[in-house]
Amino acid sequence: MPLMSLPRPKKLIRPLVHGLHAYVPGEQPKIKGLIKLNTNENPYPPSPKVLRAVTAAVDGRLRLYPNPTAETLRAKLAKLHGCAPENIIVGNGSDEVLALAVRCFVEPKPPENESWKLEAGGDLTHTTVQYFTPSYSLYPVLAEIHGAAKNAVPLNADFSMPSVAELRQGKLWRFDAALNLVTTPNAPSGRGYKTNELEKLCRAQNGVVVLDEAYVDFANENALQLALKLPHVLVARTFSKAYSLCFQRVGYFVGHAELIAALDKIRDSYNVNGLGQIAAEATLDDLEFYRANFKKIIATRETLARALTKLGFRALPSQTNFMLAKPPLFPAEQWLEKLRAKKILVRWFSAPAVRDYLRITIGTEAEARALVKAIGEVMREKLV
Ligand SMILES: Cc1ncc(COP(=O)(O)O)c(C=O)c1O
């Protein structure tokens, strides 16, 4: 009898998946005593009330499924933002709602051999995810996973956003892309954008616009009102950064009820874990605690910027809990290693627009002082 041959795993995987480059998250090292300024986490723990609420929920209830629609959390968020719960969808971090948007609003590209369909009257723009560069490096990965087309358009050299007139002139930006993802304030530059310039951009677009406000609590203004007044605009928020809850994975969109209902159809039934819902609800009951932390982080950011400038760095103005700073003496990539040798971890990106910079998360005041001290030491070591 001939031996039955079993399938080879490689053959079972879609060609698209074979070709994918996965998102690279910031390093989570386990070295003791390391100062971790590389992933824009909040240096302060959640409020004591949040910790108590989560601890109290760790009991026999863990055997039950969580609320499938994050009902209580959505009601609290609706109250906070002055909208209805139907205007809100919660996800497993804002990463999940961003992925849902790609799946909900963008057609995958047809297979190569069917591209004639596009030429024969099909609409390529339905397949396009558009974003500025540099911005959140997850966006191209989400487009690739979905088999969508990508359109990456450079920001201005100072990381400001080109005006609508400039975008028209430049001819790279598409006003009919199916989905536009805008990081505001921008990451990794930290640059903030004015609501009126965002509104002009949104009004010029035919597709959905997501304003990804992951860092907006550290900024001078937010554009949430645009999600409530324009039917094609979604604002993404997260509990990760400003609310010290990266571990719990809770993020959400605010937007038109029809868009939210469509997203709701395609999410997993229990996409937000129960402890995450409880932590986020308790967070919303203690916002004063967090507002005090924002003030501290912003003050540390400004003090650090001045200290780095004195040391010869070019610290870019930031509206976030991190900053880009261009170091003197050595290339930024070497600074990354020199600071790591002193047990301080920052982030460096190889993309041409930012490769001369370090991205530094704003930690506690003590961590900022330790960073400045370490930089001073590196500079003195260079001189001897
Ligand atoms: C711009 C931006 N958006 C969204 C996220 C995702 O946040 P989370 O999935 O933790 O809510 C991040 C995380 O780094 C980010 O930088």
C-alpha cells in the first residue's frame, strides 16, 4: 500500500502571509534596573481605585464570559464624550479597532490575474489604505495583512501636515482612498496638529478618516468633535498611554452610529476581556488622578527638552508623552547602544525621515534626570 503523504505546513499557508513582515513591537527587556523609555508607556501606575477594582474582580467570575458589548464602559464613555453608546465601539486596544477599520472599509486587492477587472472600470481607490509617513508603523502592516493597497505620503520635513492645497499640488495623496489613518498628535515626531487643519483634510476626503489620538491627552487640543459632526470621521482613543493600562488592552472608536454598527458586525464576540472592562470603567471614575499625571509628564517633557538642548541635542517640540531628539557627536543609532550600556533604553527607527533622531519616552522626573546624567557621561567619555 502506498504511504499517505501528509501536507507540508509551508504549503498550507496563504502566499500573502508568506510574504508578510510582522509589526515589530518595542522591546520588553527583563534586565533589572533598566530605565525603560522606549515604548511610550506611562511611568506612573494606574490609580489606587483602579487597582482595587481589578483586584476585587479576580474571583469566581473569571469562569464567566465578559459583557460582549462592553455595555457599561460604552455608557460611561458616551457620557464623557457627549454622545450615545451607539457612537462607540471598544476593542482589545486601539490596535484592534484600527484592524477592524481596515477589514470593514477597504476591499482587498484582486489577485494579480484579475487586475484586468480594475482596469476595466473597477475602482482602485476602494482598495487603498492611506497614511502619512512617518506615522504609526502598524498601518502598513494592517494593510498588508488584508491584502489592501498602501499609499504612504510624506509629511513635510518638519513633520507638519501638508495643507489640502499642497496635497492636491503634490499629486501623491488620494482624496478618494477608502481609509485614511492620521496619527494626531503624530508619532514618532510628537508634533501636534490643529483641529481646523484636520477638519479641512477630513472634509476633502471621500473615504473614512481615522484620527488616531493615542497620545492626545498630552496635547493642547483634541479633535473628538470631528467624529461627532462629520459622518466619515472616526476618532481612535486608548487607555494604554495616558491611563496607564497597556497591560489590559482597551481602546475604542467614537464615530457615526452606522460606521460603528458596521464595525460591530465583524468584531469577535468577546473582544474586550472582563478585567480590562473593569479597569477602564474604574479609570473613568477617577479622571482627576490621571489629569494630575498628565500635568507632571508634560512638565517633565519641557524640563527634559531644555536639558537636552543645553547638551547640544535638537529636541523637537512635542504634544505627546515622548519626544524626538537629534543627538550630537555620534549617529543616533550609536547613542541607542551607548545609552543601553548605561541601562537606559530609548527607541531608534531606521526610516530615513527619523534615523537621525532618538525617540525618548517621558518617564518620571527621576528617570529624566538619570537620562541627562547618562548622556553627560557618554559625552565626557568621548572627550577623554
Ligand atoms: C499612534 C498609536 N496608535 C495606537 C497605538 C496602539 O495602542 P493600543 O493598542 O495599546 O491601544 C499605538 C501604540 O503604540 C500608537 O503609537
